[in-house]
Amino acid sequence: MKYNITYQEAYASTMQLNVDFEYKEEKYKATCVYYNGSGLEDIDVYNEKHEFSTTEDGLYEIAKEIFENMDIEKHLTL
């Protein structure tokens, strides 16, 4: 059988991003949704006890900066 493929695409419209980071000797986890072509939404930050805390000490801004600078291709898990 002989055939000619003229086009193929695998497209992910959204991705779940996760990071762990330390700030002021405390450990945090952050999650967000990345919409391909639109950016980041729904950024949440949790402490070690999984308590939600996005506003204290600028944690939301820290997490956002980490996500904005993340090399998604390098850290992509399939």
C-alpha cells in the first residue's frame, strides 16, 4: 500500500500546569490551567497542609511568574 500523508496534527487546547516552590522557608504547590493561545487562568496556591492561600505574601504573583516563565515543552508529561 502506498499513500501520501498531506497533514496531521495533535492539538491540546488546555494543559494543567503544576509547580512546587519554596518561599520564606515554607513549601507551596501551585496549579493553573493554560489555554493554548490564550494564557493562564485559575491559578491556585496551596501550602504544605493543602490549605488554599493565594493572597498572603504575594504568593499568587510568585506562582504566576513561575508559570509565565515555565518551559512547557521541557516539562510536558504525556
